[in-house]
Amino acid sequence: QIVAEIMRRRFFPAVVTHKAWEGFHFAGHEIRITEAADCYGAVVWPSALVLCYFLETNSKQYNLVDKNVIEIGAGTGLVSVVASLLGARVTATDLPELLGNLQHNVLQNTKLKCKHQPCAKELSWGIDLEKNFPRSSCHFDYIMAADVVYHHPFLDELLLTFDHLCKNDTVILWAMKFRLDKENQFVGRFQTLFDLEVIFSFPSLNITLYKAMRKGRMKVRHSKLTV
């Protein structure tokens, strides 16, 4: 039932236009996302819908208002748009070749609708991290990622990026579609640095939504919440 509800949030234009787009209903808004079918990063994958649905339906427990959020591998920017509409200060990041489309989608769907105007910024995993996101001045309450693990050769760099951006109190919300053993093994490697908790699982979609924090920090956070 929840899967059906998530998929119902997506709609398509009634009339075919010269530029392909998909529509979504999240956070009380109609969101229009322009896609490009010629590359992985410019298509909305189901993991992004799962994460958006979770953010919207758990906005009390995961209150994003005035929180600093970075999305890595933002692609078309849907998750960043929804986080912005929910009140967060958002930095949407991806490769330079995807930045134009990402910027367009983020601006088009958030202008005059958000408390904080989101920004789009280049981030190539594992490259110039300290230069572009210095540890001393960059503090993110949440790192968000949807479908960043698939058949690509940059899994080491991805783990390095998570590690660099994550402070002791940062919460990672990561939606992953399970595909091949090699990529699935990334979860084990991820757990060498972070504690992992399954907060949403959809076997019919092969998608799991994880919450993660630095090793030992999740227990600290939980104990604070129960005091």
C-alpha cells in the first residue's frame, strides 16, 4: 500500500512538450522535474521517491526547518527540492555536467516557495573535498543520498565523501536500490565507519532506506532523546 502511495506521487504531462519532464506531488506542492535521458544522473529513480515520501511523512521526527542539508549525487534535484520545501537550507551537489539541469530544477521549483533558497554546487566524489567543503566551516545536520550506489567505479571515493562531510552529530539518510553483489558489498564497507539502521524497507522495489551516524554516535543521540 505504501509503495502504491509513493508511486502515485508521480504524474506525467498530459501534453507532450519539447522538453521531457515528470511531475511529483510532495510537501504540498506540484514539482516539475526536467530530465535528460542520456545520462544516469538526469533521471528520477524510485529511491528518490522513497526518500522524499519519508521526509514528508516524518517531518515531525525529522524536522528539517533551518537545518543544513547536503544532498550528494543530487541528479535532477527532487530530494533537494522537497527538503527545501520542508524548510531546510539545502546544498544540492553533483558532477559539473549535471549542474545546469540540477540548478534549473532546484530554482524552478523553490523560487518564492521556500524559507531558504537552495543552492547547487559541484561535487566530484573524493576530489578537492577540503578545498570545496572545508571541515572547519562546513557543518551539515543531514547528508542525503538516493541511489548513489550502482555500477560505477567510484565507490571508494563515495565512502571518502561521506566520511569527509559527516560530523559527529550529522545524520545520513540514504536510500539504496540493491542490484549487484559488488555494489551490495558497499554496505559492509560503509559500516566500518558508520552505524546503520534500517528505517524503511520495500522488498518489492529492492529499496532500503537507511539512517546512519558515525560509529558510536547513534547510541549517544538516542540516549539524549530519551532523557
